[in-house]
Amino acid sequence: MSATPAAVNQMPREHYLNATWGIRSWLLTTDHKRIALLYLASVTFFFFIGGAFATMIRIHLLSPKGLLVTPETYNKLFTMHGVAMIFFFLIPSIPAVLGNFLLPIMIGAKDLAFPKINLLSWYIYLVGGCFVLYSFSTGGLDTGWTFYTPLSSVYSNSAVTPAVLGVFINGFSSILTGLNFIVTVHTMRAPGMTWFRLPLFVWAQYATSIIFILGTPVIAITLLLAGLERVFHLGFFNPALGGDPILFQHLFWFYSHPAVYIMILPAMGVISEIIPTFARKPIFGYSFIAGSSIAIAVIGFFVWAHHMFVTGESTYAALTFSLLSYLVAIPSAVKVFNWTSTLYKGSISYDTPMLYALGFIGLFLIGGLTGLFLACLGLDIHLHDTYFVIAHFHYIMVGGAVMGYVGGLHYWWPKITGKLYPEFLARIAAITLFLGFNLTFFPQFILGYLGMPRRYASYPPEFQVLNVMSTAGASILALGYLLPMIYLTWSMRYGAIAGPNPWPGTGLEWRTPSPPPTENFDVTPEVTWEPYDYDNRPDLGLDVSGAPALAHGDD
Amino acid sequence: MSTRQIVQHRKLAHDKERNKTVQADLPLYPEQASNFAMSVDGLMAYITAVCAFFAIAITAAIIYFFFKYRRKHPGEVGVPIHGDMRLETAWIVVPLFLALTMFGWGAVVYVDFRRAPMDTLDIYVIGKQWMWKIQQPTGLREINELHVPVGRNVKLILASEDVIHDFSVPAFRVKMDVVPGHYNTMWFRPTKAGRYHFFCQQYCGTNHALMGGWVTVMEPMEYAAWLSGSSEATANPVLAGEKLFAEKACNTCHVTNGTGRAPSLNGVYGANVLLADGSAVTADDAYLRESILNPQAKIVAGYAPLMPSFQGQLTEEQIIDLTSYIKSLQSQPVPTKGSGVAPATGKK
């Protein structure tokens, strides 16, 4: 990178950011890259909102009696934290930001298959978001993000109806994005880009899109039914009206368990891109990683009732869902083993995205393995709805999905903006995030085993020590999130110019200028190489294995 | 409101006294005070051991590779290794096998938990926003307190007046949701006298966090003494149920000697009942409850579906009173005609 003669990097004269000017050129754009940036701004906004709620939760829990707010307000805080983070940050984050930006470029296409629908999905997201913000600001929402009936449909006095409508509307944004991705991958791959040459990030987006399309309609209709019951007193879930509250849970988790894979699969895709790049070798077991994404997407649809082992569901149902939950763990294990093996005999650099990727493996490992505890029927009767569950899914969603997202942002930031971020600060931030995260959430595993229930505004004093540790960790974690926000924003203006391929990476996105032109490529690329194949890529300017003597001579 | 404050005060006082023993050292698991505690902790230990092995092995490998194969000079590339079929097979088969052992062991514990033994002490638990009403077999009522004897199999019959709650006792390692609209049951055998937290563990609205209390496990003698000693607080559920049975005019059809338009309820509790569709069902609490609230669901063989629904007209407590009354008829003679009870000769 540094010493090569062509290293004088220049920003391209014209690119997607400066091709047109003015607010209209953004709000009416059909360029997938600009839409990705619109999403970046909006999901970051919701991340801030959700993060503010989380901060208040952790401060409140410093004291057993609750330090900050009334129980009523506390219930609203954790509910709104969940709704903002899950539906408006985590689910759209990687697909709608990184996926939107990269998927067409990675397969050598000019745009997504339906550019206008892509813009539409962002507007739908905004409309849904406005409904939810309206709910937050006019009475708040206190049902838990799970909207369990009959609490949500009959008993809650908070602004449930607009929130439910907001999530319902937002669902269509996911469905349209999923549809767009699937059609694009099927029809718009560049010449030579066969299915098994697709970057693993694309495989992950494809698997996620399947879940978007199959799962989202179910949650949409479920929440609509809960809303109808609330407004028009139709008896779907309320037993007093002849409904069944457990039916709601079946429908809710039929989507919301796969939704966990919506959050984690794209992050796995990011990690599968970062690791080969910074180990500079092909990924170990490409087809197993690709196949495991599809396996997770498919099996993930058949494990939903493991959220319901203590609802009184039939013992046979519980046995079936426990067994299936163990099966879905295997493809995730396969991925972890393959990522680890990819490091073997690599040429590993300590660049920031790699730190995030390795941090991801560590945290996802704990998150995934603790899933085995919860899938275990006998253990779940003790662990269900305790802080163990909170810790487990935060390891998956924050330790996994958010680490993947932030790592991916760093990895592709030079491509998106054409600028490099300050490397030293970025490494500090990555390490801060990792340590802060563990300090926040690891004590919660112990709290959970001790029996502390989730969603408690106050708690018995014997749980205080671990809660204080967790809050201490959260303040470090918050710092870890603020740092990248600051230096990434700074780098957009002041960062060093990145050049087309700073790492260098092997994918098509690195063969076009940074930032790319509006049409992504000046000439439609033709793919003649296998993915992550550093050995047969003389264009990258590395010491390929053809010259091992040279490499040894340098030692 | 005032009851809740009193309960809160009491709870805080108990918390303080308990605090001294618990907070001194940071425990990793709660007290083991029921028959399930050992098996759940055993499962925990097993799964933790397996997971810790893999977590440590993988983390160690990553750290080792990270330093061992660090990039020596800027142009260096890694050795191209595309995969290995034997390794892929190994790390599919071995974790699958281990996962299945976890599944199997967990299933054994769970099935045990879901199938209560026959000889249980049955206690009714009603959850409502935001308190627990508990009724001992003698009819003694408690609020946010549950007294049980050590060494005895206890079955809780759980009902909710409003939203979904969950009755959870960490020291016993058990919990079960309390779902409006039907009964759930859970059982345990306390093994150690003492006082243990119970919590509402399913989020149920504003004061969810206050909806807890204490289980007091007593020696059987003490428990018996406590039951009889607190007789002034006892409302006799059988009498209350009998009164209700007349008030709601149940007795106009359910005539004891079997000559009414509905079957006699003598001896029905716990017996097999023949239904119009040819099947049979055990008349337990859940069946009686369903037959009161939704009589059309299961029609006794030989009877017309005449009974009106009492949905919305009875509280959960009144249903329990009625059930207690019907239970008290268990020892009454079953009329040869005019009963839903399957003849004893029909089955073994």
C-alpha cells in the first residue's frame, strides 16, 4: 500500500456523492448508494434514541429501588428501547445500509432491480418511524417490545395503537427490500459472477431476504390483529372475548425468532468478507459458510415455540422445538469453525475491521453457546425470562449484529466516502467496545442464574453488585459507540484519501473508484476469478505465491 | 393498595435480614431448595463445561493464530487453503452429538417437571395485577406468601384474573406462566426449610417488579400447626362453593341423585367422564373450569347441550370455590343413572 509507486491516491473527479446537488437530488434519488446513506442517517437516529433509553435504564438500575424514574416510566424505557433498537435499527441496519450500498456493486450491477421501490422502502420506513415516534412522545409505550396480549390489546394505558401501526407499516419496508435483493441477485449478476463466486456477504443478504419475505407478513398481520382487538374489541387474543393469548405468542415468535437471524445473518456476512481480506487468503469452507446461511434461514423458521416452554404448551411441542433449536445451532457452529480456520497460515493484519471481526467471533461464540442453555428444556424452566436471556440475546444482537455492523462500516467506509478514518483511534474504539460490552452483559448471565427477572424496575438488594458492574460496563460501552460516530464524521471531510482498494480486497466493489460513480462501474466487469482468491490476483500488487523466494528473502 | 404497601414493607424487612447472609459472598447460583434444584444445576454444570471447553479452545486458537500469523511485510499473502472435508464433517458431527446429549438430558428433567405425581398437595394460585392470592387446601388464604411443607409434593394450580403472569421460584428452579383463560399447573418438592423469593417473571404492567413474595418452607409439623393456627383467616371454600352453587342455580339441573337435566356431580372429581363424542376425559380442575366457562366444549354422553356459559360472571376465586365444592362431593355416592362418571367396570 504505502511504498508502491501508484500510491498517490486521488478522489475521482465525479462520483455518486457529487454527481448531482441539492436536497431534491437526495430525497428523490434512485441511486442505491444514496438510499443507503439516507438509511444510514435514519438508523443512526434511531440508534441514538434507543441508546438514550438504554442509558437511562442502566442508571435507574444502579439502586435496588430504582434511581431515576417511576416504575411506569421504567417500563416505557425498556419497551421503547426494544422497539427502537429492534425494528428501526437492528433489522434495517446491515441490509438497508451496507446491503443497499454493496449488494449491486458486489455482483457487478448498476443498481438494484427496482430502484424506485428501493426509495419507496425508505419512505415507508420513515412513515413507520414517525408513527412510532408519535407513540413515544404521546404517552409512550409500556407493553414490552413483544406486545404480549392481553396486556397490549386490553390492559395497557399507553399509546399502543400508533406503535403497532408503525411497526406494521415498517414491515413493508423490509418486505420490499427483501424482494429487491432476491430479484437483483437472481437477474443482475455480471458475466462470470456465478452463484458460487458470489461474495459471502451476498449469500447472507440473500438468506436474510428470504426471511424478510416469508416472516414479515406474519408479524404485520399479528400486530394488526392486536391493534384491532384493542380498538374494536374483536376477540382474537383476549380470553374474555373467546380469544387465546397464547396464539399471539405463536404468531409473534413465528416472525420474531427468524428476525433474530435477520439481525445476525448479515453480520455473519460482513465477518465472512473481513476475515479473508485481513488474513489475505481464501475463506475456509466457502460452500459450508454459504450453505449454513441458507440452513439457518430455513431451520430458523421452525424453532419459534422455544420462546414458550413455560407457557403450558404441550410437552410434545416443547420436545420438538427444543430438538429443532439444537439443530439450528449447528450451522452457526460451522461458521465459527470455518472463520477460525481461515486465520490458519494467513497473513493477518491488525487493522480495525479485523479487530471487529475477531471481537465478533468472541462475542457471538458466547451468545451462541448460551443459546444451548436456553434451548435445553430442563434448564429453561429456570432461566426463562431472567437476565440470562437478556445477556444471551444482547451478546447475539449487540455483540454480534452491532459489532458486525460497525466493523462493516469501518471496512467499507473508504469505499462509501472515499476517505480513511484515523486508524489508531479506531483501534482504541474497537477495543473499548469489546471490553465495555463484556463488562455490561457478562454479569447479567450470573444475575439471571441467580433468578433476577427481566423487566424489573426494582429488585432485591442481593442483586445490586452485579447490576452496578453492568452499569459501569455500559458507560464504557457508550464511549465505544460515541468515538466512531465522532471520528467517522470527522473523516468524511478531513480523512486521508483512500483510493479504490486500500486493504486490498478481492471483491468487485474494490475494482471501482472510491467513492464509486453513480453507475458503479465505467464498464460492466467480467468476473474471471474465484472469491477471495489472492493467489491469482496479480492486479492487487501483492507478493503472490508465485514468488515465495522473494518473500523468504525479505525475512 | 394498602395491602400492597403492607406487603412491600414486610418484603423490605425480610430483604434486610436476608441480605446479611447472601451478600457477604457473591453466589453463582441460588440456594438449592427443591427436588429440581440438583438436576437443573447438574444440567447447568454439564452444558457450561462443554461450552467452556469450546469457547476456550476457539478463543485460544484465534489468539494463537492472530499473533503467530501476523503479517510480516506489507505485500505478504496467506497460504491458500480452501477447506477440508474431514474437518467440516468433524465439526458438524461432534457438536451435533453433544447438542443431542444436552437435548436428551434437558428433556428428561422437563418431562419430570411437566408430569406432576399423583399424591400432591394442591394449592391454588391466582395472579392479578399486581398481587398473588394463594389458597391452601384447607381454604386458608394468603397474599404474596406461600407456605409449604418440606418433603411433600406440592402442585400449584395457576390462574390469572387479567394478563399473563408467571410464578417463579429461583431456589426451586421452576416457573410456569399464569395464563388468563386456562389453568396451568406446576409442581415441586421442597427439600429444605427456609424462606425463598418468588417472583412474577412474565412482564405484566406497571408494578410487575413488585409482584413477588416469599415461599416459606416449613417442617411438616410446623406446617400443620400453622394451618390450624391461622384458622381465623380461613374462609371455607367448600361452603362458599356450595352457596354459589345454589345462587347461580347450578343445583336446579345438577341434581345430586341424577334425576336432573344435567349429570349429578357426585364422585365426578378425578373420575373418568364419558363424552357425547365417545371419548373420555379425566375430570380435573381444568376440565371443571372449562365446563363452567365454556360448557359446549365437552358435552357429557347422554345429555343435551343446555348449560349456559358463566364466562365473565365468576371470578377465578369463585371458580375455585365451586371446584372445591365439587371436589367435596368426591366421596358422595354416584347414582347409577344420571351421572357422567364412567362405570368402574368399563375400565380397569
